Amino acid sequence: MSALYLASQSPRRRELLNQVGIAHIVVDSAYEESNVATTNPIEMVKEQALGKARHALGVPDGAIVLGADTIVVLDGVVLGKPKDEKEADSMLRQLSGKAHSVITGVALLIKGEEIVFHSETKVYFKDLADFEIASYIASKEPLDKAGAYGIQGKGALWVDRIEGSYTNVVGLPVEQVYDELVKALNS
């Protein structure tokens, strides 16, 4: 297999690829990411993933490029990464006791083709107490995560259940990425 270039600085995506044994090289992307809510969140994450992959820097010809974008959607509203602690507090209060969707758009550039898909996981949150929210924000963990929480960290305490891919909620549906890589490389 040609080298896989990950056009993402997300430590979670790197960890997931490492966890399942998909060797990769991390590169920057010149794509200007936007977390502006649109009428179609699925199309938004797919376009952002494709933009990141297309604008990956330092990728040699013939390499495989992977771009991804993850958002949280609650009642049709996109919750991106909080800009500060106040916004993280607001997001966590909105998520408390409710179900929301985590949607990841993925783009693979391979053999001259653009393979773009998404994964959606339903996440059910428990009711959060004020002290839980305050303590979590003080940890700084929610500040670099869509929806202001990480299921792979302390945020796991508040997840009642999920429907769909766990790795998608972390930031990359590695089982789907693997399946698409196998299909593309064997075609």
C-alpha cells in the first residue's frame, strides 16, 4: 500500500489509526476550516473533509490522503469546538439529558479518485449537575472538542449509551475507513 497521509492535526485521529494498525504520516492542510452551521450538516462535514484532503501539504504523487471533519448536532444546530469556557458551559448544558448526533465526514484521495462518506452516531447524555460541568471545564478537556466533550476522556462519564460507531464519536470511524481502503486498493 502507498503511504497514507493524514491531513489532520487531531491527536485522537492519530491514536485511532495507530490503535488499529493503519500506518500514516501526519501533514498540515492549507484548507481554511469553517464551523458555520448550514442547513445540511452532513454535506458540510463531507465538504470540509474533502477540502482538508485536497489541500494537504507535502504529499507526493500517488500517495493516499485522508481528511476528516467531526461535528456535534443537537436539534439541527451544529455545535463545533467552543471558543472559550463560557461557550463550553453553554454547550454542555444544552447536551445535558438529551440525545445528539456526532457526524464525521471522511475523504480519501486514492488512485486518482475522491471517496467521500460520512458516519453518524447517536449519543445519549445523562443529566449533568452544575458541579460536573464546572469541574470538567476546569480540566480544559472540552475546549478543543466538537460539542465540548470527549467520549474517550472524562466525558465518557455522562454518556448513557450510543447507537453507531464509537470511534466516530472519538473523531474517525476507523472501521469504515478500513473498509473503504480495502475496497479501493483491491479494485
